[in-house]
Amino acid sequence: MEAARRSPIGRQAPADEQRPAPVPSEPRQQTARYVAIITDGNGRWAREHGVSVNAGHDAGADTVKNRLRDAAELGVLELTVYSFSTENWSRPPEEVAGLMEMFSRRIALESPELHDEGVRMRFIGRREGISEHLVERMAWAEELTARNERITLFVAFNYGGRAEIVDAARRFDGGTEEDFRACLYAPEMHDPDLIIRTSGEQRLSNYLLWQSAYSELVFRDELWPDFSREALEQSLAEFARRRRRFGAR
């Protein structure tokens, strides 16, 4: 018969102490609180559906609003979307003009609605080249929603990662990484836990180059207007399964 287990001081352990050691629990899954998306595929979606490219951008803007609401429900605290890059000025003039009109219209119509839902809005990027009217609307939306805390929507507009670093370097007087961060377009923005790109492309395309140093990347095949709540949930679940080391072993 197996010998009875002994306690540390030599007495026989009572029966209720003769239990196997507990099995360690599985590591707690991490949750992505700070998410950025490269909203790619509006033009291809428009071609597939036989509509104008600007109609595709409108459909993409609808998806941004819907997934913003989903992200808030799923516990995301900051959502950053790549809406217009510094390179997008090279697109056909009628497309650029349509995008500017759409941004102006949607900011005016949707900012009060988002404000009522507790969304804080911030626009990051250069203001050069943007009409004074649109710049004023962006500032109005930021001021209107400045005290909201449910979720922050960062809209990368006329944005480029290299441009942000160059602009920050011009303002930087020396010091630490945190001092340099203070010179970025939105110093209060957290580094994204997760960056999602749609449309099957697998690159960052000059997006959040400083902030993405340790971001997890998820690439999806859906064109952006087809990016559903289920696709967002799957992306968050994939992030949760990963182990983030930040350079450690």
C-alpha cells in the first residue's frame, strides 16, 4: 500500500489535506482594447457591384460607422481608421473631390449622432491641402465630442506614417521616446494592440509606422464594405489567441 503523505513537520496529513495539487489554469486570453484598421477595398467593391467609386466610398463609410458601434460593444476603447492617405491625392480629381464632399457631408450629419452615443472624435494628419471649410468641420466635430469617453474614433485623414514622423521630428527638441511621442499628431493615442487590413493585401501602406512597432497584424480577404461584425469578432478572437512578448522570451 502506498505510504501516507507526511506533513512538513512529520505528522500524517489529514484525509482532507491529501488532495492533488491544483492544475494550473490556462493563461487568460488578452483582449484588444486599441484597434486600427486599414479600410481597403472600396474601389474594388464598387467595380464588383457596378457602381461609381464614390458610391463605394460611401458604402465604406457606412461600414466604418457600423463597426465603430460593434467595437464599442466589444470593449474596444480606441478605433483608428485609415480614411485618406497623403498618397491618395494622386487619384483621379473627380474621386478626390467626391471624397472631400463625402467627408464634409458625413461629419456634419453624423457627428451629433456619434456624440449622443458617447464617441469622441479625433482627426490625425496634415491640414495642408484641405479646404478651410472641411478643416473647420473637423475642428467642430472634435470640440463637440471632446468630453465623450465611451470610445475614441481616430480618423487618419490626409495621413501618412512617414509624414507624421517627419512633422514630429521638426518639432522635437531632443529627449526621450516619450518626449518624441508628444510631438506626434495625437500623443494621447495608445499604440494599437491590433491592426486589421481588409481586401487581401498584406502590408501597412505607410500607416501608424511609429505606433505599430509591436502591434499584432490580421489580414482579411473581405473588401472593406463587406467587413461584417462577425469578421471583426473573428479578428479580435485571433488576436486573443496570440502570445505577445514585446521582445522578451
